[in-house]
Amino acid sequence: MSKKTFLRKIDRETTPRLAGVCVNAMYLIRFGILFIIFKIFMLN
């Protein structure tokens, strides 16, 4: 197996995973912001 095909294989496997991680991070950040806003309103 040559280096080029090996790198291509890694790229094919990691790219969807990275996309999934980015989406999860965005959802977590959005949820965190909403949670903080909710907490501020509850404390006031």
C-alpha cells in the first residue's frame, strides 16, 4: 500500500467524523448559551 492511497484512506475516514464533531460542538455551544441565558433570567 503506497503512502498516497493510505493518506486518502485516512482522509476518507476522518473527514465525516470531523464534520460530526463540528456539528456536535455547535449544538453543545448553542445549548450552553441557552442554558446560561435561562439561568440569568431565573436568578433575576
